[in-house]
Amino acid sequence: MTNASEMPRKLTILGSTGSIGSNTLDVVRQLGGRGQFEIVALTGAGNIALLAEQARQFGAELAVTAEDDNYEDLKSALAGTGIKTAAGKSGLEEAASMDAGWVMAAIAGTPGLAPTVTAAKRGADIALANKECLVSAGDVFVRTVKQGGGRLIPVDSEHSAIFQCLTGDHREAVERIILTASGGPFRTWSREEMTNVTADVARAHPNWSMGLKVSIGSASMFNKGLEMIEAKYLFDLRPDQVEVIVHPQSIVHSMVGYSDGSYIAQLGSPDMRTAISYALTYPERGQLNVERLDFAKLARLDFEAPDEARFPALRLARTALERGGLQGAALNAAEETAFHAFVDGAIGFLDMADIVETVMDRMDDGRSAGTIEDVFAADEEARRHAGELISTKEKAA
């Protein structure tokens, strides 16, 4: 937090109208608002009314819609406020380039990769909620952050938990990390029961309030698979050091196992604002109004091994880790493409994993990512393969 004699800390939020972005602004509000923080830029997509409201409330310098067709609506909504507006990829790049020392990277999917890389290049601290930066471009992105001189601070609740457990400890003593997974809405369902589920059913997470993409990713456990890959790059781990355990209550957010047999875990109510607040105030902690745990009422905490036969996403993520190269980019792009097809009703819930596995196998040729352009090329290729597979399934149906 800033002292009275210091200038407010400058922040940019890439993806401010989504769940993570909206919660970030709530944290900013709780930690002092405009007296402590200066919002430099906010970006959104289709929710122009909310984006304009956020920009006015926090006095942003720039508001950006990622969708070019929404530019006139945004410009009209902010007319007379003095807030600059922009749109499209160039607008996102402009937002990422502005002078903010802390950037929340919360644009879902591959569209968030380019502006986050831009912010990292100029040395901003990156609060990372965008999985694709590490899943698709792990080596390239980590190198970019190091060269830029900024810090990489995880925002996912599981990675934030690991980050907090590692603070002050010797990394060489880490034996393994254990990412917890709620198991999603289908934790106890058979594969047969999952065959005909719809997107509306799959998005109903039992513990967390999240966007559509993350909610369905939790149901399929692709979200957890992506987190396994992220963890490898965030904490410089071997693939065999990354494990997943199902924990239905979502109270233990993750754990670190050490060489002396000790385990350190981070616990808390399932509220994304805790991880966001830590990323914003690190290495300090802010005063946050979130639900406190009542351990007497918790009564029990359950853990169980994940079933990779019912949820093959975990197996595919481990395959991507072991193969390395551009397999993470192939997995991510194929999963995103399959996700959209599932939401549109073109394929079934279980088809998503089949498509991802086929695309990964097609692209298992030992290529590596030397530059971000290599990542984008692999992303495009994987989407093309996935599109062909989806078209074939549609015709067969």
C-alpha cells in the first residue's frame, strides 16, 4: 500500500469486465480505491455498458473494447468524460504499452497473449490470470518477463496458494506440488452420464463463481490440466513434480511437499479476491472483506485421486508436459476450438478431449518455440486441425 506522501500505484486491467477483472476492481475499491491506485487502462469486449461504467468510476485514462464493431458504442458511452477510447488488437496493444507498473492479465484465451507479452517486455509486474501465456508459450513468456525485469505473480487460486507456500523457503527442498481440484459438477458422474450434458449444465460449478470458459473447463478438468502446465513454468518444476488431488470443498487451495516430509498448504474460503489481493499487495497483505473460515463448521475436508479415465484432460496435460515443445500450444488451441464447438452444440462434452488428443498427436513432431511467432503459428495450425475434426463429427451426426 502507498503512504500518504507517495503517488498512487498505476494499474492496468486487461479484461476488466470479466469475473477476474470485476473482482480486481472490487479489491482496488476495498484497498483504498482512487486514493491508493490510479487506473491507467481498462479493456473489455462486448459488455460496453459495464466497461464504460468502470472507466468512469475509476477515472481510467483509456478504455478499450477488443471488438472493433463496438468502438462507436464505447466512444458514445464515454463522450464528454475525457476518457480516451480505442478498439481491436491495436487498442489492446496500446493499453498494454501504457505506463502502469502492475498489469492484471485477465483476457481469456489466446487473444490475451499478445498484449500480456507487450506489458511484460516493458517491465511491468504481471498478475497472471491468463493461462495461455504459460500453457502455449511457457519458455518464451518466462524469458520475456525475465528480460523485461518485471515480476510474474500468479492469480489462479491454486498457483497463488503455491506461490504463498513457497515464499521464504528454499526451492531446492521442494519435492512436489499438489494442485487441488474441486472435481466440478461431474465429479461423481460416469462417462455414460456425461455423454449428453449441455453447456448450461456443465457451467454450473458447485463452489466458484466463474466465467463460462473456466466453468466448463472445470467440468471437463481441462482447466486443471492447463494449471499443471502453468505450474511447471511458474515454479520451474519437472513434470513429475506436479500432481493433482480432488478436494470437493475447495478450502485447501494447494500444497507444497518438501524433502523433509513436511507439507505447507494455503487455505481460505473459495473467493478469487483473496488471490487477486495478494497479487496486488505482494509481498504485503491487504485488509480484505471476504468470508473467514470457521473450522468448527467445516467439520471435514475430503481428498480423492482424480479419475483420468473419466477426465482424460489430466492425462493429456501430462503428455504435453512430457513431450514439451509446442504441445502446450497444440493442446490449448485445440481445447479452445473444441470448447466453442461444444457451447454451440456442434459436438458433445466428451468429444472435446478426443479432438484435443488427436490434434496433439498430429503435431507431435518435436518442434520447439523459439519466438512468440512460433507459438502463434502452432496455435493457428492446431485450430485448423481441430476445425477439421469438428466438421467431420458434425457430418457424421
